[in-house]
Amino acid sequence: MRLGIDLDGVVADFTSGWMRLYNAEFGTALTPDLVTSWSGALHLTHFTTKREFWEWAHRDREVSLFRGLDTYPGAVETLRGLAGKHHVVIITAKPAWAVHDTFAWIAEHRLPTREVHILAQKWMVACDVYLEDSPQQLRDISHSRPEAVVCRFVRPWNHPLEGVVDVAGWPDFAELVKELSHRSR
């Protein structure tokens, strides 16, 4: 099966990454558990618009914010295990300035993929199963790809959606893929 896997919030810990930079620069002590909405950065920082946040994130740095993100525990190992029987397709939305660092990050972490798509309309990439955390992407993919199994990686910033399967962690996702694989035989 083709597994469409999001990066930020699913494989890469974007929240901890931006908070680490923000805390170091502004002397704050933000922690990931404070993020309870998709616009968490706006509610917790001094930025008043998404544009201000992204301008700060894009500032002149040796590498972009996206290059230094940690992986979530179990993410890479689970993907490596799944790649033995399935095709792992990375589907991520990134600003243009983060593309090179995203490819470098994928290589550094040795994600088991030969296919990477960086685009806002993730539903345009056909997959059998999607794993996503963005509320908007979950709605768009489930609406545009009704034939696929769309999985919500449960995070405080997203909520259950009709027709979308909730996945609480990487072991749950691996088990679901195993079950789906057996059903399709």
C-alpha cells in the first residue's frame, strides 16, 4: 500500500522545535503541552499574525527552523518497519525557504522513502492510507480522497472527524496498516 505520511506534528516535532528557538531568543519557558490549538504559536507568543511568526521563523539563520527538528519517539523506526512491505510517501506543506532543509532533514534521519511531495494540497497525491495532524488537511484529504483511509494523528490541536480514523501513536498506526494489509489480500 501507499502510505502518505505528513512530517510536522507527525514525524517531526515542530512544536518543540519552534519553542526551543523562541525560548532561547526571548527568554521564555514555553513547553509543548501549552499548545492546544492549530494557531498555538499566536496564542503563546508576542506575534499577532501568522505572517509575523513565519517572518521570525524565516529570519537569517544558518539553517531553517525545519532543519533542527527532533523526531517523535518511534516514528522513524515504525516507518522503517512499514517500508519493508509498503511504499512510504512523504507529503508535507512547507514554505519555499524550507524546502532544502526539509530534504536534508529527511536524509539525516534516513526516512525510508523514495517519494517526497512538498505541497499545500496534499490530497493531490494518491495514497491508500494517509497519516496527518492538520485539521484543515484532514478535512481536505477525507473529502477529496473518500476511497482512502485517512488517519488523524491525535494531537491537542485537532479533533475527531467523521470518516477519519483516530491514531493515538505510532504503534497504533503500524497495527492499523497491518490490519488493512491483511484485509486487502
